[in-house]
Amino acid sequence: MNINSLIQLLIILGESSNPQAVVTELEHVIHDSGFEYYGLLRHLPQNPAQKNPEPWAAALAGRWPEQWPQIYTAKKYVLIDPMVRYLAHAQRPFGWRESLAAFRKDGQQRRMEQMMVDAFGHGLEDGYIFPIHGRNGILGSLSLAGKPVELSPMEIALFEAVARKSFWRLLELKGEAQALETVLPAETPLTRREMEILHYLAEGMTSIEISKMLKISNHTVDWYMNGLQNKLKAKNRQQAVALAFRHGLIR
């Protein structure tokens, strides 16, 4: 792959005057890099009452195999997707294989493996994910997928820069960038366990389901949730999730 193409893209993105131009240039370089599919996602606030959030609705741009989004949604893969779960804590780009290996001893391993078999059958054999962070946490991500492609450390670094540049440029052109820069009050720190529970709650899980996932009692989950509501000054769980989305704590 030509590293100069990625460097040139960074310059072009800054000069693009409309969203379609950004998407066109991004897709061109992604295709030339050997990836057939991609998704540039914005982690939008969702309706707290929605039990099965659909990440496809948050896409700023993307191209996926025919029927794959429908299969992904119908089989509720978002609840066990190792890439989605790994992304919740990732501070750097990572490969699909890396995220799958991280959950090798997870109770949902079989479903994860089935998801990967389904993905492979639709041409999604391997890929990379590039998290996009803001002041208060993850705001979006760029996923690249298709046939296996080995990116060099330099290419990964450049794609990470491209992900951020594309994300923010699209939001700027749509007049939506400023809304993501709201700062969460410093007096609202959340622990790692609270973040985990908040993430699963946002996916529509009940206290019992979360307790099984984390191997703690459902009463302990409720205790953490009460603490979360106090920290976020929320009246109930639904409002806590809504506020967490608003402040960029969860996707």
C-alpha cells in the first residue's frame, strides 16, 4: 500500500467542501488499501427504552455486505460482538483477531465464534477498528474489513489519523461537531466496573443478565446502578443511560 496516499488523504479531507467529497476520497483510499468493506460510525445517543440498539443507524458512511446488517441485528450480535465489547475499553486501534482472543474464556465464546463464522460467510474475514476519542470518552470508530490485510505500524498510525480527520470533518460540514464537545463535570468520575455496567445497561440488558455477564450478584449490579444514578444526577436508569450518551461516556 502507498503510505503517501494516506498522507495525501489527510490533506484532501481538510480541503473537502461537502460531505460526499469526504466519503468519496475516504472510500477510494480504503479500497486501494485492500479493504472491501468499512463503516465510519458516530456513537449517537439512543432511545434508552430501545432494547436492541442498531449501530448501523449511527453510520456517517459505510459499505457492508448485502444482508449482513439485517442478520447482525436479527441475531442480536451487538450484545456479544467481541469488537464492540473490546472497543468500549480500547485506547488504540486493534485487529479483529485481537478482540476475539481477549474473550477466549468468556461465557459467550460460542456465540462469538458463530458470529465470526457468519461474518466470514459474508466476506468479512478479518479487519481493523480505529477508536475515535473525545474529551469524555469514545465518540466513534472506523472499521475496515474484508480479506485479511496486514497493515504496518505506520499504516495503522496513518489510518488512525484518517479516522479522526474524516469523523470530525464530516461533523463539521454537517454543523454537528460542537455538540460533541460538551465537557462532563469533573466531579463525575466513573469506575471501570461502573462503566462496564453502564455499557451493558445501554445494550438493553437487565440486572440479572448483567450479573451473569460479570459473574456478580444482581443485587451488586443494582448497588452499582444506584451509585451511577447519584453521580450522573439521574432520576432512573433510563435517564442515566441518556446522560451517559450525551456526555460521550458510552456509545
